[in-house]
Amino acid sequence: MSFIKDLFGKEAHEVTLGDIRQLISMRREEDRFLKYKSPAVLRDAEELSQWVSAFLNAEGGLIIIGLREATPRKKEQLQQKIRPARMAFAPKGYSSEKVEGLIIANIGSSTKPPLKVYSVCHPRSVARAIYLVEIPRGDAPPYQASDGKYYRRVGNTKYAMSHYEITELLGRRKEPSLALTSELTEVKVEDSTYRFCLRLCVANNGGASARYTQFTASFANAEIESIDRGNVLRSDDLRGGMPSIQWDCSDRVLHPTGQKTLIADLTLRLLNNDEPCILDYTLVAEDADLIISRYSFGVALLEEARERIEKGVAAVLIPEEAEEAEEGEGE
């Protein structure tokens, strides 16, 4: 959602001083998505962080820095509609990047989606500008202002949230969602002995980055002959001597892009052709659900995979749970 486009009917880089003057002439009122602030707020980082916190913890919105608010004439009008009075350009020494950095530094974290700051320059001095601060609905609330409080935008004002509201916002946080893909990349048969190459990858399909990701796997009725790629360790001794591996990704973050990250390329040998190879695994990360699942594949599936690979078709394994679900849907 683009609050700038909704307000002006054009992209941020197309907004001109004429568009801002029109807001003033139309006496466009503030609402829960729109706030006017004078450039003085740039010298009051605490107040600016309060407004940004309020929008992030609500539905997002737009702060226009460079429009002074019309002051109500009577005290009893303070709660009435707020309209822009006149333009007031920010002084020299500021830029879109500097304003953005000031905001991020005072709310203590970057935002996702990221907030964006655009400038509309003075006609006679590019060093002076009005700033459009487009703030998203934050995906990882609550967001804290520099005074240690959490704010929320309601109507044309903001307020410090209660403990209950803060706890409720924590439920809005998006979480990582991990998925393992297992693909047979090569299958060879020599003297009735099946050797196969297995590629294990993980992807984060959720709404937040995954930290401290860990993967463990053990293989029944198969011997791990080599680890061809991947930073994995053998952990047979932890599984009663069963061929096993473990992968620790605590030194990096898996971002929620859906892209695959390699765990390992393994070469394995099937021990008994009359029994399937059983791959049991666990996959977990901070704030992500623990995944415990299993793959089961024997000679028939390995032969099918070999044919698919020869035709240039990916031979991706399906976990047992998924197979059971598909059978149930067909009944």
C-alpha cells in the first residue's frame, strides 16, 4: 500500500510543491493515515520517534515534515480537525537519508517493510526540502519510541499503549516458516547395489527471518559414503551408531525469501534392497515451529527417480505425511 499515491494520486518521485500547495488550499484534514509536522520535529528526535512508533504499531501512514498545522483559536477546539496552514521547509543539513537514519536510530530497529523518506525540494535551494515519511504497518510490533514507551495512532492523535495492548501486538508478529526439500540428483546401480546422491536444502517461506536454524537427520538402511558439499557434521554416536548428520546455521540468518539454502549433498548406499531407506529429520529455528518428519524410499522409487533424472526432470522426495494427506484427498 502506498500512502503517498493514495493521497496525491501519483508516485512519490512525481510529487511537486504544487501538489503540497493543493493540500493546503483544499484544507486536507489529518486522519489516522496522515500527520503534518513542522521541521522543528527534526530537532526533537523523541517526538518524531513517538509518531513513527504510533504509525508502525497501527496501520502505517504518512508524516509530511514541512507543513505547519493550523492552530485552533479556542482551547475547546483542540480536539477538532487538524489542517495544514503553510509550508515550512526543513533547513540545510538534512537529506532523505539523514532523516531516515534519524528515525531508525530512535526507534531502535529497522522496519519491515522498510519505511521510506522522500524529499520535495525548495524551488531555489535543493538543500532545503519538505520530507514525505511513508511508514508501513510494521510486521514485527511493538515498536518502541526513544522514551521507552510504545505508541499507537488513533484518529488524528497518538497515545501510549497499555501493557495489555502491547501483549496483544506481540501476537501480530510474523514468524519464520521453514521447509526442507530433498532431491535425488543421481542414482546408480552396480551389481544390484544402489548408490544415490541426495541434496538437502532448507527455505524460509514465512514472514520473518529465521535465526539459529538447526537440522539433524538419520538414515536407516543406508550408509553415508561421502559428504560432497555442505558444512555438516557426522553425529552417528548421538544416534546409537545410526548414520546421521547435523547442520548448525547459528552464524547466519535465513531471510523469508523462499530461496533454498544448501544443507548438504550426500552420496549414500542402500544396504538392503528389500527394505526402504528411512530418513528421519528434525528442523527448528528461533520463533519457528519444530518440524519432525520422515522420508521413506526404496528400490522402486529409486528406479523411478533414475528415469526422471535421465529425462532432465527433478526427482523431489515427498514426506510420508504429505503422501498420506494426498491419499486421503483422493478417497
